[in-house]
Amino acid sequence: MNKLLEIVFTIVGAFSVLLNFYSLIKSSRKLYLYGLCSYSFLTIITESIAYYNNRASYHFLMVCLFAIQFALAYPNENSHRNDNPAARKLISKIGLSFLMVNIAAAIIAFKVEKIAPIQFAYFYVGFILALFYLIYKRVSTEVLH
């Protein structure tokens, strides 16, 4: 990867992770989704470049997974509402799918792909920790109420 692109992608990735953590502090679902969307878009770009360079099939798979994550996480006024039980269950399943996609991406970034800079793997870990926090928060409030 070009050094300039690496620096730009690192700044955008770090901003996305920090936005994600800030949204947890402020309990802002919309900010959280913007952070997740921006990093998903960044992953789509980087994996597309990697696929163009070496044609490894897992790059194409990662592009597809993060395109789906981007589409599901895109914040708008009509999605992710808690006013009915079916929507709440669907939101939980979507959150678990986000968790699985980011765990898979972290494993690939740490173990399989040695070309990518290591900070991108740590960005995935940041999103995984944020998702675990949200799961903990959701389970603890459902148990208490």
C-alpha cells in the first residue's frame, strides 16, 4: 500500500474508532452507526485495492461483508427503532452479525494477511470491544428490567 494512502486510511480509521468510543460515552446510537459506517466504507476501499493488487478471493469476500455491514449500519430515521419487540430482536441479530464480521476481519488481519499494516487489525479489535460493551449493556438492562 502506498505510504500516503496508509497515513490517510490510518487517520480515518482512528477517527472512526474514536467516534465509536465517544458515541458509547454519550450513548448516541447515531454517532455509533456513523463510526461503524465510516470504517466499513474504509474497509471496502482498502480491500478493493488489495483485491485489485493480488486477486485473493478473501478480499472480495471482505468487500461484500463490509458492504452489507455498511448498508445495515447506515443511520437513518426509520431504522433501528426500539418501539416493537420484533424490531428489537432484529437489531440484536444485526449487532451479532456485526460482531462476527469484525471478529473474522480481525483474525484475517492478524493471521492471514501480512501485507496490511497492523493498525487496521487493532481498529477491528476496537470495534469488537465496543460491540461487546453494547451487548453487555443490552443484556444487563434486560436482566434488570
